[in-house]
Amino acid sequence: MLSPEEVDLVADLRKVAELMPGVAFDIVMETLTPEREHEFGQILIALGEIISNRAERRSAPEQPEAHDTRNSLTKRVDGLAERSQESAADKPGSQ
């Protein structure tokens, strides 16, 4: 059974996977703002660190994860997803 932290991680991974095509499209079209690109990169780095730490914990004795770090990342991913949906609505031909 998944822990609450693992449920959050899986949810964040799914959200990021949903954002990937839009981010890739914006890179190709050169419409990705530097701020959004930086934010997306930081989210990917944070997810990578969480996954790496999870792997280390799985091979070591059980240690609790700092849940406030997970909540912060979830909020960042949700915020980026919301802004992506808003910017997609602003693109020509999206309605």
C-alpha cells in the first residue's frame, strides 16, 4: 500500500507528464517564457531529488520523509499546470 507521500509523488509525476507536451511545444515554438522554463526545470529537479531520496530510503532502514517538502512541490506543480491551461486558452485556435 502506498504511503501518503508516495500517492503525492505519483500524482505530481502524472501532472508533470501531462504538462510535458505543452512545454515541449512551447520550446519548439519559442513561446516558453524564461520564468516558466526555469520554474518547470526546478520542479523536475525537485521531483528527481524526491525519487532519488525515495530509492535511497528503500535500500536503507525506514526513515520518514519531510512531508512539507512534498506539499510545497505539489503546490508548485499545480500552479504551473493552472498557468499552462490559462496560456493554452490564450493561444490562437485553442477555442
